[in-house]
Amino acid sequence: MILQLRPITGLLISTFFLLIGSGLTGILLPLRAGLEGWSPLTIGFMGAFYAACFVGGCVYIPRLVRRVGHVRVYAVVAAMLAISLMAHAIFVNIPVWFLLRGVAGFALSGAYMVVESWLNERSTNESRGLVFSSYMVTNTVGLMIGQFLLITSDPALTTLFILAAMSYAAAIIPTAVSPAISPQPPAEVKIDIRRLYAMSPVATVGAFFTGFTFGAWSYQAPVYGSLLGYSGSQIAIMLVVAMLGGVVLQFPLGRASDKMDRRYVMLAATMVGIIVSGILTFYEPTNNIALFIAMFVFGGIMMPLYSLVVSHANDHAEPGAFIETSSSLLIVYAIGSMVGPIIAGLLIGLVGGAGLFSTILVGFIAFAIFTIMRLKVADAPTEEERGEFAYTSFGRTQTPEMYQLDPRSDEEVDPSESGV
């Protein structure tokens, strides 16, 4: 195993630093914006603009890589990330922060795509599963550590901005000095959302609402914690515990979905999400134990849903269409992640912190209703048509290139005409 990972160690270290910076930035900026007195709606629009530019980067970066190469593109986008964080600390006003969030979204998608295409090139059929799982673990651990770093300083100071910028800058070093040969440029992937919906309506709608709920959570959760009077350390632990719940419950839910119609597993998870988000809409946890238990269960339900959606869609994909199907889902997910923060910001501005979980509650209810409707009119795939569940990274760390790395990209599954 060590021999298989040795050629990609530098790339994984780069990813680790990249995700530390991303995790810290994701919690720091909403908190600092709140301290500046900016409205939750403004923060929501900022998150939506970031998501839109992230998608734009997924479209444009492959063309840029073809022109100047992987190493140069990676160095440029990592430098853009570091500069943007330093600029956030210097120019604290809304228009500049909007521009900088767009720059960061574009640059971060480029950084992910370069690393993922490089890992894909360095993987063999025998090592792809190990490389993919190592990359997923690196993503998750890096994000958790980045979020937890919030406790090291006050968001009102420049220290955390400098620390995040240092993480992005450090990500350049292992890749720049890596002896690995640069891979072929990332391929441009065809996106066909209409075809995706015709193939699997539940997966398409599910991708939107998982993006909707996760987008609302990831951009407005720090605002929610701040409005409820939580300390910086409480907010950081809250986010980490939610992510930990997603990691822990991902696999039991996935294994269950391998043994039955995945729609029932998604529906069961969504119903639990409705209960938890409903409770959190009307009840504010008054102690740390209650808060962290609620967030563990909430994260354990919300974060695995996208993995279930991807697996369900690919149960119905035509042979060899895994990458196109998953990439189309990613675009639908991104659209949801643009809408969620805005709606949550609007409701938080109207009713306070409860607006976050009321937004998420609406998303869960809508997905549950649609899933129930489809269960009544469409049959499930047979056991032979149903592939194995596989872990999928959380939304804001995904690009279409990641699906080239996924071991399922080498598999062919039988198409289903059931239109589930």
C-alpha cells in the first residue's frame, strides 16, 4: 500500500494544505462578515456568487491547463487564493469581498481539478480505489482541521486570514517540486441535465435539494451560531461534529442502500432530517451536549444524501456514462447550492437563527414529497442493475475531474429503462 501511495504523496500533501485553507475560510468569512454588521442575505448572495464562479472554473480551467500546463496553473490559482485571503483582511467592504469570493471560487475549482487529474494519471486500475479513498480521507481531515483552527484566534483580527493564506501558499510547494510527470489536460465533460432528468428524476431533484440544504448550511451555519451567542470554539466544534456525523453514517446508509431500493434509504434519511431540522427550527440547544448530539445526527443525515443520489443515478446510467452522469449531477447540485444560501439568508434576516433550519426543513420536505411520488409510479432497479454504493466528497470540494478518479468510472452497468 505504501508503495502505491508513494508517487502521489506530494499531491496528497498539497491537497491537505488546500483543504485546511478552504475549511478555515468557509467558517471565517461568514463570521467576520457578521461582525462587520453585514446582513445574512448579503452573506447568502456572497456564497451563491462563490458557487457560481466555482462552476465557471470547472468549465474554463481545462482550457487554461491545455495552454500552459498543470504546474503553472496550480501555482497561479494557489497564489490567487492566498492573495484573495490577504485582500479580505485589508479591504473589508461588501463589493470587494464579492469580487474576492468569485476569484476564490474560480481558483479553488482550478486547484482541485489539477490535483484530481494528476492523481487520476498516476493511478492504475489496481491502485485507483486506494488512491481515491486516500484522496477522500485527505479532503475530509483537511476540512475538519481548517474549521477547527478558528479557535486559535479572534475572527476580528487578521491572524486567521494570514493563517489561511499561508495554507494556500504551502499547497504550492509539494506540487511544484514533485518529480511526477504532468498528466494529460483534463477532459471537457458533456453536461446534459435534460437527459439526466429523463434517466432519473429522483436523482436530479435530489441533487438540487442536497445542494440547496448543504449550501444553506455551509454558508449560514457560522451566522446561525453567532446569532445564538455561541463562541468561536463552539461554532468550530459544531461544524466539525456535523461533518464527523456525515463520515460515520455515510457507510451504514450506503450499505443499506446496496440491499434495497435506494429511494427508501434516501426517504428514511430525509424523514430523519425533517425531524431534526424541525426541532432545531423551534428549539435552541441550551447546552453543548444537546447541541453536538443534534449536529452529529443532522450532519449524519444531510451529508451522505449526495453520495446516495450519485449512486442511485448511476444505477440507471448507460454503460460508460458514469462521468457524464455524475458531472451533470454536480451542476444541478451547484445550482441548488447557489439558491440555498440566499433563501436561508433571507429567512434568517426575518426570523433570526431559526431561519437556517427552516430553510433546510423546506428542502428536506420537498425532496421527501417528490421521492414518495416517484415511488408510486416507477419501479426500482433490479439487484443486478444496482451498483455498489461509494463515498462521494462533500459538495464544495467536487469537480468533474474527481469522477475520472472514482473507481466507478472504469465500471459498466446495465442501463435501466424504468426512469426512476
